[in-house]
Amino acid sequence: MKSPYFHEDHHLFRQSVRDFIATEVRPYIDEWEEQKQIPRSLWKKMGDMGYLGICHEEAYGGMEADFFFSVVFLEELAGSGSGGFSAAISVHEYMATNHLAKAGSEELKQAFLAPAIAGEMIAALGISEPAVGSNVAGIQTTARKEGEVYLVNGGKNFITNGVYADFIVTAVKTEKGVSLLLIEGDSEGVSRTKLKKMGWHSSDTAEIGFSDVRVPVSHLIGEEGQGFKYIMDSFQLERLAGSCMSVGGMESALRTTLGYMEEREAFGHPINKYQALRHRIADLATEIESCKQFVHHTAWLHEQGEYVVKQCSMAKLLSSELSNKVMDRCLQMFGGYGYMEEYPMARAFRDSRVGTIAGGTSEIMKEIIAKMVIDDVNYDVAYRRGSPAGSPSPAGTPQEAHHSNHEAPNITAKQIVHSLSNRFKADKANGYQTTIHYDISGPGGGQFTIQIAAGHCEVREGLHGPPSCTITVSDEVYTQLELGKMDAQSAFMQGLIQISNIAEAMTFAKFFKRIQI
């Protein structure tokens, strides 16, 4: 079928990847699933074919191809019949090495990125932690600088490629905030335990511990304290890659199901002749095609240099939820055989389920979309295309971090603070009492005390009484936050706002309506 996104080179590349998977992957998937790992020899074969550097610079062995070569590759990966294989390769190429390519020093790129593209090293991305989940800002793994090394302590969980990775791009909390460090897998003090999973059996997933691990300062990726922005930025590529794989997986499952329905007979007829089943397939085919076109359009926007947070979140939400539905409906067509491990639908059903969890849960996707659609919040990019290697552009400044579709009104921080008493939701307070001190620097700011008691909110100038929480911020940042042009979590992680008691500040914020402008 004709497409505005793919040309002849893409089609030839698709056939190349499909042939490689048919000869080098599919015949061995059952063995890899049983062994719970992919042999290192396969990584080298994929590196030799150029498959591990499609989006990376030629200087380091990559193809430097347009993003639709990656779309092709990711869709065909998912068509392999193993979610674990797809996950292992995509994490290596589009998540872990992405940070190296965007912000790593030349030294790190030569020592780690080039071998990873060649398939000589395996990469992992260490962000998730046992007690943190989706709250990246709350990571607890620490890195304390001592001379020319960081001492890293803490742990990571659910890390794809974590057991066999030669290096782990790791989110840590440094003195300046969340940062990214490259930690070699065989470093002293690193412990790795393979986890047992419901699906993705051929990929290794690890719990990783760090105990006084000495990491050279030169292994810092990008700027110290900028890791939160890098991670948030790269989530878009991760979610878009996951969406492409969901599309490829759904189309593969539908093809497999159609083949089975043509051969399977019931009451003297192939089951693809029964109207009820035919109409179910028609519904699935329509939904898959609609999802695919949206994913492809989002990929096109990404290729054009757009920072498509909303579309990537929508694509990830739509495709992962639909994938679970498709796998469930397709398995039903197999009847009892669909429940048998030797049939591919059983594995597809298991492997699909994590899609609504990995890379941000469906609930997180919905909240991101709601913020952008309802609250008019937008986001700026941390890694700008065209920036010098290792020099990510500054993002998250009040002027750049979050933009509204409306011009900023001429309103001061002082006026906004005084409006709190009118915006107070007394009916929601339910006996809540607190005293908050605001220390707002700048010509439009000042010092203020906000006291809530007996269902009433009082705002006074000056600092009065012992506070439950003190908030220190500039007038410019405070105004941006109140007008919904900046995300509070991002501002906090960048050091643009200091909060003495985060839990109290979060509770306090719940009792006020948004400012009307």
C-alpha cells in the first residue's frame, strides 16, 4: 500500500530485516526463551548488519538514517514472535545508547557507544527503583563525589539487559540533583540478580545493587544535575519506539491468527467463514490500521524535529492498550490451543501485557495528556538537534520550559499570592491547618505568610510564626508555575524552587483553584 512516509529504500530495508529475523532469530526463539537469554553472538551479527546503530552517527559506526528506517526495524523486531528479544534490542539501541549519543563525551562515545553499535558491548538503562516506580524525581540511588570518582550506593529494579550488560546508563542523585552516570557492569560493588517474569522470557531483567561503586568522574553523561531533563526528554523516543513495536506485534498476531483460522475447521467449515468471527477480525484490523497511521504520523512529526510529548504519550497509551485487546481476541480464536505454550499466541499474550506498564504506565500517559489538553501545559526539549556533541542545550528556564497557547498576562507574583485567599477551596479543607512561608525574590515578589485554619485562608505580608513549610522561589518562576507554564516537579529538580517540606507543599496545593486570567 502506498504511504507518504516510506520510500523504496525503506521497503528494501524492511525485507532485509525480515530475512535476517527469519534466518537468525525465529528458529532459535524457543531455545532463548528456555535459556532466558539471547546469545552474545547474535548481538555481534546484528552489529555487523548495521542494525544497532540505525539512528546513530556514522562517525561511531551508525547508519545515521532517517527515523522511518527505525520504524521499519522496530515493527519487524516485534514481528519476530518474541517480546523479550524486541525489548532487549530496543532498550540497547533507543534508550541506553541514546543518552550516550546525545550527551556523552567523545571519550565515552569512543569507548562505549562505538562498541555498542558494533554489537561488541551490551547496554542497559538503569532508572527504575524498587520503591520509586514512575516517580523519576524520587530516585534514591546516590552518587557522592570524592576527588576524581563518584561513590554510588543504592539499587535499581526491572532493568532490561541488566544481568549481561557491559555498561549501565544509570540515574543517580548527586549534589546538584539527578544525573546520569555510565557504570561498567563488572565494577567492584555491583551485584546483579536475574528476575523471573511472566513474559519477555528471552530478555534478561535484573535487580541491580550498588555498594560503594567507584565510578570515574569522566563517566558523567552530560551535565551534573541535568539527568531529570535528559530522562524526561528521552521518554518520548522510548514511548514512540514502544508504539512502533506494539503495531508490529499486533500485525504479526493478526497474520498468525488469520493463518490459523483458514486451516482450522469447525462443523465442516474453516472458522474464517463464520460471520461472528469474521466481524471480530474486521474490528481488530480497523483498529490496528487506525493506530498504525497515528503512530506513523507521530514518527513523522518526530522526524521533522517536533518535540511531540502529547502525541508520543497518546501513541503509547493507544497502542499498548490496543495490543492487549488484540492479543486477547486473537488468542480466543485459537480456542484451547491458544492456551498451550507451544502455540505462539500464548507467548504473544504474555509478552504484550507489560506494554501498559513499561516506559510509563497508562495512568501516567493519561495524566500527561490531561495536563497538556486541560491545563494547557507544554514541554521544551532538553536535547536539541544540532547541538554540539556532549553539549545539551539548556532547557527548563522559565521562558522555555513550558509554553501556553496564550500570551502571559501582566500580573505579579505578589498579586498571585494575595489571590490565594479568593481561590481557597474551603469546602475541601476538612479541618486542615497549616502555616506556609513564601520567600519570593525579585521586584514582583516579597515575603508572605499563608495560614489555613477553621476553613479560612489568610494571606499576610511578612513572615509570621513557625511555618509547616517554607517555599523559596523567584518572582518569575513562581508566576510561571501558578500560570501553568512550568511544571513544579521539573522546577524543583532544576533547583528553581526550594521547598522545606515537599509533602506539606503538595497537600497545601490541593486546596486552591487555578488562577483565572
